[in-house]
Amino acid sequence: METTIIYYSKHHGNTKKVIDAIASENQIALENARAFYRKFI
């Protein structure tokens, strides 16, 4: 099973920095929420 984190980093990119650190230590795929939800619209 693959783990995916869907994140949204609005202003300074701090959320993205945290998520990148988590993903680099684990086998986790990252999806930006805006891009992810556009796939379904």
C-alpha cells in the first residue's frame, strides 16, 4: 500500500517544507491539493 499526503501550502511554503521532510524519511507520495482536486473537476 502506498501512502499519499495531500497538502496545501498557501503563503510562505512552510507546510511544504514540513511535508518534504516527512516524505524524505519515509516512502510517501506528495500531492499538492490544488493540482490534485483539479484532476476531478
